[in-house]
Amino acid sequence: MPNVKLYNIKGEVIGSIELAETVFGAEVNAPAMHSYVVAYLANQRQGTQSAKTRAEVSGGGKKPWRQKGTGRARQGSTRSPQWTHGGVVFAPKPRDYRLSLNKKLKRVALVSALSSKAAEEKIIVVDAIDLKDGKTREMAAALKALNANKALVVLADNDEKTVRATRNIEGVEISFVGTLNTYEILKHDTLVITKGAVEKVEEVYA
């Protein structure tokens, strides 16, 4: 069972906490994480790109010149792809890039991501994030004390002060237990998670 240090917001060690083996000490399934990331990125695509084929551009009804005897290459339309203002070969059209994954694979991917961070000692557990004024400088100072750069901060519930204080810090993002996903975990170098969030994650995924 993984055992990690418990910090306060000043970066001081105030104890330790045992993490659930089934969530933070499971076998890392790299193919599952890869499948999740591919699907996640595909699902972010709008799929609204569009261009016109030679059948859709206007003009080009008349043959530019006769077939033979001019010394030039034969042409049938001024809207062929090689012409200026011509159509596009294999023009992209609006489409749905969405990929679906089953719940079991999503769960395996998330547990693998959490376990990989724990194995790399990239998880920082804090007792609570309690900012007095909800200022960016307060959160920046706390992350500096915890030595957390490019971090994903995971909260048990929505905390308006913490969210506001983190919004303008480059490389740092906020997530909640209910919206936590594999891509965000892998994208960031460090996972800063509150004790309350750890308990909720273990309750859901253990």
C-alpha cells in the first residue's frame, strides 16, 4: 500500500497518508491509457472543416481550348484541381471524429494514470487548500512551497476561491473528483490533491 507524506499549504510535512493499493498501486496498463488519450483528443475535434471539390466550385462549364493542335496539355475544365480557383482533390468535409470507450476501459486507464504518478512519486497530498483572500499570489506561493510546477490541482468539491486563484497561473489547472480524467493526469508533471479528494477518489474507484 503506497504511503506518501501529507503536507500543509505552506509546504510543511505534517504527517503521512496511506493510499489505496487498488487505486494508487495498481498495475499500470499503458495500452488502456493510450486508447483513452487518443479517444479524448479525437473527441475534442469539432470536425467542421470543409472545402469544395471540382463538382462544387462555380464555373468551368466550357472547355478552355480544343483538344488537339494547340501544343498545350489537354484541359476539360478551368475548375480542375490544378487550376487557380479549381476544386480541391479529396476535399475535407464535416465529419464526426468521436470515439467511444467502455466504462471499464476508462476506469482502468484512470487507475493506471494515478498509479503511474504514485510510482514516480509525483503525487503531493495536502490536508486542505484554504486561501484567505483567494488571490493568485497566495496559490502561486503555495505551489512554490510544494515544489509543484505544471501541476494538476484536484479538489473534492468546487472551491470558488481556489479556482479563481489558480486561473492565471501558467501550466496549472484545476480539476474536481467528478471530472478527473486520464488525459489531464498524464498531461501534468505533478498531481496536487487534497486529502478530501483522495478519500473521494478511493471511495469511487477502489
